[in-house]
Amino acid sequence: MIVAEQKPIDEILRTLDGFKNVLIAACGTCVTVCMAGGEKEALKLAALLQMRDADMKVSVVTPKRQCDMEFVEEILADAAEHDVVLSLGCGAGVQFMSGAIDNKLILPGLNTKFMGVTQDIGVWAEMCQGCGDCVLEQTGGVCPVTRCSKSNFNGPCGGSSDGKCEIDTEVDCGWQLIYDRLEALDQLQRLYQISEPKDWTTSRDGGPRKVHKKEMIL
């Protein structure tokens, strides 16, 4: 899922300067799970904004997703009745809403962090950078792009100690994780496969990406 954090309230207030009729658009998917932009967080933010500015009128809507026109259409009438929309969706949601509601300013209320997983209660960890060329079959399901601080593809850098990365003793060495996983699965032979230099054009370095489905999957 996409993990995000809410922007500081003072920053949000600065971006809302001059607007008195505000629609907060929460998002019912990823940012609800990471407790950053769901309906509960939107209602709390609305109350806080009105405490800080008694003249501000704030309403809340919660489409299931902000990155899908099917759900954005549900809030078009609400957006039309307000001066500005404060999105508590991820950066993709903010941009999609900006295109779908092109006569309103869509402001971000969150800082989008990464694609990750729920590691513990209130803890989310980065697991994928969306490089566009997954190699998890070679590395026991541990991503060298994300989990190795240097994104090494053919083994560790040599700077780790006691299974920890040289950048921080709290960070696991990605390649130690890969080795331990493959050893536990009796698949260490996979480490003998030499990875050629990665073609990063499948990643963000190749420009904005799209996926096209030529046939509808029923």
C-alpha cells in the first residue's frame, strides 16, 4: 500500500490562507490503513482547522479512492460548493483529482512516503520502489533495490556488521536478509546467478510510466 503522513497543521493553514469554505477529501483506501488520511483523520483535522480559524467552514467527504473517476465523480457536487479542496489522498490522488476537478484548486494535506507494509501497530515499513523489473524470484522475496541501502544486485557492499547496515545499526543489511532467507529455503544456489547491470528505464528514470491492458480481464 501507499504510506503517507499528514502535513504539519501550520503548513496546511498556510496553504489554505485566503480560503474560508474548505472541503477536506479523505481517502478510504491506503491512507486510511496507515491512519493518515481516512475519515477519522479528516474529521479531526476539520475540527482543528476550525479551532485555529473560527471563520473557516470545513466539510468532509470520503470517497473510497481518489485515483479512480468512478469514486471521484461522487464528490464533484460537494467540490462545486466549496472554494478549495484539501486532499488527504496520496500524491497520485491529489494529481488525479486536480485533473478531474479542473475548476478547483486541490491542495495536498499529506506527504506521500513510500509503498510499504504494516509491520506492527502504528509501524509501516518500505518494501518496494516500483522499479518496474522485479527480481524477487532471485533473492528469496527480499528486494535488493529497497532493502539494500545501496541497491546492490550482486551481494553486499562489505560495510555491514553483525547483520546491520553501515548507514545505521538499526537498519538490517538487505543482503544479510536475502542470504538468511535463501539459506532457510535451501536455495543458496540462486546467489550464483549474476545480475547484469539493471535497465533503469523501467523505473522512474525512464519518465512517467503507464500500464495498458489491451484485453479486459473478466
